[in-house]
Amino acid sequence: MALTYMTLKVLLPYKVFAEVPQVKRIVAMTHQGAFGILPNRLDCVAALSAGILVFETEGAEETYLAVDEGVLVKTGLDVRVSVRNAMSGMGLDALRAAVEKEFMQLDEQERTLRSVLTKMESGFIQRLVAFKPDTNVL
């Protein structure tokens, strides 16, 4: 039986972060937990949470990537991971710390920004509702 391999491509909004051929297996993190992908798995789509993406290539040890929230799409032997940010080249402990520091902090900043924008929008709508044009004008 011939061995089959996947091709993993990690995409950022502004560039291709990594393209890795001959991937034997992938482990990704979702909001429901971790799940594995092997070459013969059915095609799927998954929403990824910030965490560590693990993959193993032929003739190499496991490789770790810190990824922000995004989407994983598997079609055939191609696996595409589209995320806002990714890091590699560090040990597993350093990557885990980077995820906690960088990606989780961004999530908190986004929540604060969304809260401020919601308050601004609410204030604008309240002022718009309170504004009643003069109906006696031509």
C-alpha cells in the first residue's frame, strides 16, 4: 500500500507563512478541543482557536506553530490553515507563552475596542432618535 501525504499551507492575511509538503499528520485546536487529521480523513472545515498547531512530516520530528484564531480547510490531500497571525522557530514552551501573551492579549484588546464602538454607536443612535426635524418647514 502506497503512503499518501498531505500538503499543509498556512496563510496569513498578507502572505503565505508556510507551505509544507509530505505531512503525515496534523493536530489542531478548536474551541471544542484538539482533533487530528490524517491523509485519508474526510474533507472538513474547522474554526480554530488560538493555540499550538502540530504537524509531522516524513523523516522529521513534530513541528509546532503558534497560531491565532482562524479556519482550517481540508480538501483531498491539501490542508489550508488561514489565521490572523502565526509564529514558529521557538521551543514548545516559548510558543505556548507567545500564544498566551500575544494572541490572548489581542483578543482582550478587541473586546475592549468592540465595547467602545458599541457605546459610540449606541450614543449616535440615541442622538439620532432624539433629533426630530421641524415638520413646519416647506
